[in-house]
Amino acid sequence: MSVMNPPDVIDDLRALTRDLRAQLVRHVAAGAWAAPGGATARSTIVPFDVPVGEIEVYDERDVPGGRRSLAQIRAEVGECTRCKLSTTRKSIVFGVGDPNAPLMFVGEGPGEQEDKRGEPFVGPAGELLDKMIEAMGWSRQSVYINNIVMCRPPNNRNPEVDEVSACKPFLDARIGSIGPRIIVALGRPASNTLLGRDAPISSLRGKFHDRNGIKVMPTFHPAYLLREPDRKRDAWSDLKLVMAELARLGVTPPGTPRG
């Protein structure tokens, strides 16, 4: 049996450490890093070219190749004409909220009021969503709210496949920039887009799903809840699971949750 000399062991450990650091950098840059456990910081990476024992921590926004800011992503969107929705929209509805929010909400697309004002969830469904968020102990300013498409589909129809495909890279980029611990997917289109599924919301809701290390909780869209108020109890049950998981992760809401 061959025995490795101490210098060989050290060289192997250094090589392994470099590989692990490189993998972590790739995960963070792709928005796929969300470690379970306590309320860990989400905005730091370790450069993989620093010798063992000389590690410093950097803010990844200061490191070339780190995650993009929301402002950078919005600049890349520009006056988008990547799909046919650009011909009928009034506004590009990007997103609103805390750029470092641990909790993100994703809907399907802007409605009439959102298209007029350029902000997501500002109509009647938005008012209900605000109440749901506040009941969780959060606020519109302390979470992040956006949609899978940034332009209003005509007559509020569901976004079509080509429209979602054109917008999804920017949704992925926002998720990567913010690095939420949990995403609440509002309605079937948002849930299936985030999870790569084609399933009814009734079979998806009520349990967490994994998206590249980020927990996703599908639930009913607020617009549906306005039409079917009896389902509000089910949606609140889903949100209580989110609250419990955030507490387990050590993430405390800025306000006081309700029952």
C-alpha cells in the first residue's frame, strides 16, 4: 500500500479547495446558491485563486463576473421588442421591492392597471397581495414582487410560450441578483415556469419545491382568490408554511405576523 507524503496531501487539499471555490462562484453567479440553515449572508463569494490560509471575503458585486444588479438587468432589458407583447404594451413592468429581499413573489404578467402605472400588482389583485404580505409580517417594500413576463398580454390572457421564453432570462437574472431564500409563485403559469412543470396549481401548492437550491411555494393567484374567496384559507395555509420555513432559516420579518 502506498502512503502519501505530507506535501502530497497538502497539494491535494489545495487542488480540492480551488475546485470547491470555483464551483461556489459558478453557483452564486447563476443565482443557484441558497444554503440551508441559519440566516446566512447571500452576497459574498470566495475567490478561488487565493492561497489556502489567505482567504478574504468579498462582496460579489465588486468582483468581475459576480451577480448583476437590478439596475444593470433593467438596462439590458432596454425598450424591449423581443416578443410581440411589445406591440401592445404601454409600460415595461420590471419589478418592485428590496433588491436583497429574502422573500420574492412571482406572478404571471401585468394587468391593465400595472400596464398604465409601470408597477406590478397595483390593481385589485395587488391590493389583496399587499394584505397577504402584511399578514406575514412583511411589506411591499421589504419583499420583491415581479412577474414572469414584463409586458401585459392582451385582454389579460395567459402569457404564451414564446413570450415567456423571451422574458425568462430576465426573470432568472432577477432571481440571481436578489438571491431570495423563498419564492412564492402566484398561480399556475408562474409556478410551472419556475419549476419547469405543466401541472395544475392544485397539485403543486401546499408544499415546497426546489429550484436550484431555492425553495418555491406555489399558491393561488390573488386575482383567482378575488373570484373564489373560499380558497383564501388554502392560500393562507401555504403562506404559513413559508413563514415557518423563513423562521427555521433564521429570517425574521420586519413586522409582526398575524395568526
